[in-house]
Amino acid sequence: MAELTLVVNGRSQAVDVAPDTPLLWVLRDALGYTGTKYGCGMSQCGACTVHVEGVAARSCVTPVGTVDGKKITTIEGLSADRSHPLQQAWIAEQVPQCGYCQSGMLMSASALLAKKPRPTDADIDDALGGHICRCGTYQRIRRAVHRAAEGGGK
């Protein structure tokens, strides 16, 4: 065990865990950020995506020891009241069905928009290509990303 300091959603928090523990489990079990989902545990579905220093990262395969002292943003840190433009666009385009993959999709989409404010369809497909949505709402997701990029969340 090691005492590590994580800066999650702007708040510095100490955790005493093995450095090889996946970040996902530290976020969910030790810190209570349950918006980040466990999907496959192998970095193939994207449900566990968070930001580490502003970059989309799969928390299920990220050892917590590698993010000691770094800024981590979870879906809870995107917006506490669903006011983020992407969240508003997701609602307006009726993206969620079961919703399980949505926090990871939103986190990857927000990292994309931070890098590329006016993404093309190819940019969106590339950024979200590693995500699996079993409900198949990919076209709605693409429309929502474009909507948010255009400033039309609602």
C-alpha cells in the first residue's frame, strides 16, 4: 500500500492503495465517484473513460500509481447540474437509452472538443471509435457532438 494524492474534479484527495490498483476501482470504491462505469476491464469498451490532465484515458487499465498528483476529471466533474454543452446536447438529441456507456462517451467527446472545437464526422468517429454502445445510438451521439460544438446544447 502507498499513500497517493489524486486531484479529482479539482479536489485533492489522499488514498492508501496499492499503486497497481486500477484507477477505476479507486475512483468508484475508495472515493465514491460511481459515474465512471466498469464495462470490460480491458480498455475495449470505453465505459470507464475519464480525463487525466485533460486527456481521455481508460481508467480500468490505468494504474493509480501513474496518476499520483495529476488532475483527474470524472463525469461528475464535467458538470454537477447537467449544464455542460455536451450534456445538454445529449439530452436534446435523446442520445441515452440504457445510458451505461454514456459517461465514457461524454468524457471522450469533451476531450475531443477541447482539442478540436469544430470536429468533422471523421474526427468524432476517431475519438469515439473505441467506445461500444450496445444500444447503437452512434448517429445521435455524432449529432450531439456537432450540436455542442455549434453552441446549441439545448
